[in-house]
Amino acid sequence: MRADAQALKGHLDVLLLATLNDGPQHGYAIKEALRDGSGGRFDLPTGTVYPALHRLERAGLISGSWSVVDGRRRRSYQLTAEGHKKLAGERANWREFATAVTTLLEPGPWPTAT
Amino acid sequence: MRADAQALKGHLDVLLLATLNDGPQHGYAIKEALRDGSGGRFDLPTGTVYPALHRLERAGLISGSWSVVDGRRRRSYQLTAEGHKKLAGERANWREFATAVTTLLEPGPWPTAT
DNA sequence: CACCCATAGCTAGGATTACTACCTATCCGC
DNA sequence: GCGGATAGGTAGTAATCCTAGCTATGGGTG
């Protein structure tokens, strides 16, 4: 398992939604967008991406449609209205979460001096 | 379950280590430090904190010792040398992770306006 | 033609981990 | 005596990411 395998937990959905915010994409393209957009850090296996997309679709946050390109079938997804709302909320949520963690990670105020 | 129940996954350990970096603490005090230091955001149940501390102790990152204060037994933990190293690595890891996520969450370069 | 790789999609099961719910015990205030 | 805060703990559940495997097409190579 990757070193930060658990690190993504709970944050993958917002990354997928954010990627789709740049326009409709199919799963494989989303996977590549995350890899390239993160400098290779989020090179997710398909077994992570596809189930997550299904989860988002079941939740009504994205909607998918089949098409065929070069003889290969594709499922393209786009954000629903609910997905847009969710993305906005999750973005704010991430900011707060990241701020809280970063603050706690700062070396504490040592009670030595003074 | 809390809204961001999964958000902490993989990040709790570094928070515990960082709290102990400010000096030895017992579990209950750590729990309060995280709550207060996060503006109430990380108000973790004891069923989250204690098992996590046991995990870190098993991993050799912290070491605990029993004491009795006011008739109540306490288990105080402090970072081991390995724990210090782990904390440094995890802090760097968090910075990279947070940067990657934040970058991906930034509104994409819209091809509309200029 | 046979074969492999990249593209594109999918699933079952395992592993990890935070949470819920519950328990024990002491001290203090009412 | 009783409840609440302090202090510690466990068992079992839920969520979700990963591993490993599968199907299928098109293009390139031997």
C-alpha cells in the first residue's frame, strides 16, 4: 500500500469534483488529470477512481453518459447542480481542515523562555 | 458520524505526535489540546484517541508510563527518537499533501474569459 | 498472424482506521 | 448517595482506498 494510502480518505471526492469543474471528463482522463495536476503525487489506481465515480453518481453529484470514441466506449461525467454546490462546500471545508491541521503542526509555543 | 469523519484518516497520527512534541502529555490532555488548538474542530471521542495512542506506542513512536495523580491513574506519553523522526517526515508529508490538494482545488484555468 | 501495450472500463475482497457505544474507576460538589 | 468531570479502556461498525484480477479495442512489432 502507498505510504499515504489513508491520507486521501475523505478528500478524494472533492478532488474528483474539482477536476470535473474544469469541464466534463471520462474516468481515465480524470485519473490522468489528477496525476499530472499533482506532480505525480496522486497517481491513483483505476480501482480507486471508478468506484469513487460510481459513488458520486449514486449520490447525485455527477451524472454520466456513455459514448464511443475510436471504437472504445467511454463514460463521461459532468457535475450536477448539486455537485457544484457540494464542491463549493467541500472547498471551504478543505480550507478550514487544512488550516486547522497546519496550525496544530506548527511547533508549539515552548514554555521555556520568558 | 461527523461530517469529515474520514477527513482525519491518515492525519490523526501526525497531530498526536505534534501535540506530544510540546512536551509529555496524557491521553485526556492530548484530546483537550487538539480540541482547543483547533478551535473545537477536532473534538475527538476517547474511542478515537486511546486506540490511536496504543497504535503509536506499538509502532515505537511514543512511549508511555503509568503514574497516579489525585488518586487517578494516568498514562503519560512522550515521543521516542523514532517518533521525532516520524514527526518531521510527516510534517513535510503534510505540507506536500496539502499543497497538492489546494492546487488541484483552485478553480481551473477557464478557457472563457482572458 | 500472434503478441503486447496503451487506452477504457469494471469488480471482489482485503486492509486500515475513525467512530459509536459501552464499561471501569476516582474525586468533588450537591 | 448521586451525578458530572476526569481518566482509562474495549468491541464492533462504517467508510473507503488499494490490490489483484477481469473484459475489450486499436495499434504496433516480430
